[in-house]
Amino acid sequence: MTDHHSERPGSSEKDLLRQVTDLEGKSATAARLFDIRRIIGGLFVLYGVIVTIAGLTDDDAAIDKAQGIDINLWTGLGMLLLGLFFLAWLKLRPTAPPPPETSPEDEPTP
């Protein structure tokens, strides 16, 4: 039985390094995908649209109950603005990928 690693020296290290690089890239992508600003912004936009529509369709009895203020409309618009703020913040200041970690073996020797 021949040893797989002895046939091509260094190929397993290159494969391992490539796999680690691929995993780091996927990890950075997952971190950006599940950024809390995206989740909060998306939920506030969704609920803001729903509450704004409810405010636009309120009858006079619901407005009179809130002392003449269309509370659903104003709350929905506020939620919508807050959600858009979070999404704009995410777009303008994206999460930076972590710097690559180097080991002492990777450092060039003078």
C-alpha cells in the first residue's frame, strides 16, 4: 500500500491552505449575510409597511380612540424610517472582512 502523501510532497499542504482560504471567504460572506443590521432593518421595514397600511385604512372610530391622532400611520412611518436607516447604514458602512491570520511559518525570512 502506498502512502498518498509521499507521492506528491507539499500537495496536501496546498490543498489544506486552499480549503482554509475558501472557508474564510465563506465565513466572511456568512457574517455579512447575517449582519444584525440587515435583520433589524428588514424586520422594521416589513412591519413598518404593514402598520402604515393599517394606518391608512383606519376608520374614524380608531382615530377618535387615539384622540384624533392616526397612531398607526405615524408609528408605521417611524418604523419604516428606522428600518431604512439600518439598511442604509449597512450599505454605507459594510462589515469589513477579518484580516488574514498569518503564522510564523508564512513570514518571509530576511
